Amino acid sequence: MHNVEVAGICRGLAPSCPGANPDEAMLACLLHDMGTLPVLFYAEQHAELMQVDGLLDRLVEELHATIGADLLSLWNFPQALIDVVAEHENLTRDHDGPADLVDLVQQYLLLKTI
């Protein structure tokens, strides 16, 4: 539900981000947390991870962006989508040029937490 919500909002916000394609923004948001699924699948196979309080949450938080970006790279997704998955939680990210899809997703995620 989270990814669908983010995707819908960012698709609507995309026209305010120069050069952002609304459909690409929506897809990027649908995929932004995709690295969570392999972590959860692994945890399901290793019950001991569930026995340490908060461990699974920490593993998801620390690994989902890297794992998701690696998967998209293996599947030859466009770099702009890989960047969203890899960098959406990197609030110290600095890049050259105008706002991009990562900025769009980060802006929404930041506003949602306020």
C-alpha cells in the first residue's frame, strides 16, 4: 500500500519536476522499496532472525536499497530507476543538475513524515 500511495502522489507531482515523466515517476515509486522483498524472503527461511527483537527491521532498513538497486541493475533497468531505489533514503545525497526522480520521491517521503 505504501508504494502504491507514493507512486500515485509522485505521478501527480512529476509535472512540477522538469524533465520528469509521470509514468516513469510512478514506476520508480512502485519499485523504490523492492529490495525489502528478498530480505523478507531470506528471513522467512532463517527463523533465528525473527528471534532477535528489531533485527529484521534493521536488516530491511540497512539492506533494501542496495539489494533493490542491484536487482534492477541485473535486470537492465534504466539508471534513473536504479538511482531512485538506491538513493531514496539517502538524505545527504548531492548531485549535479536539476531535480530528478530521486529528489521527487525524497520530497514526498519527507513531507509525509512531517
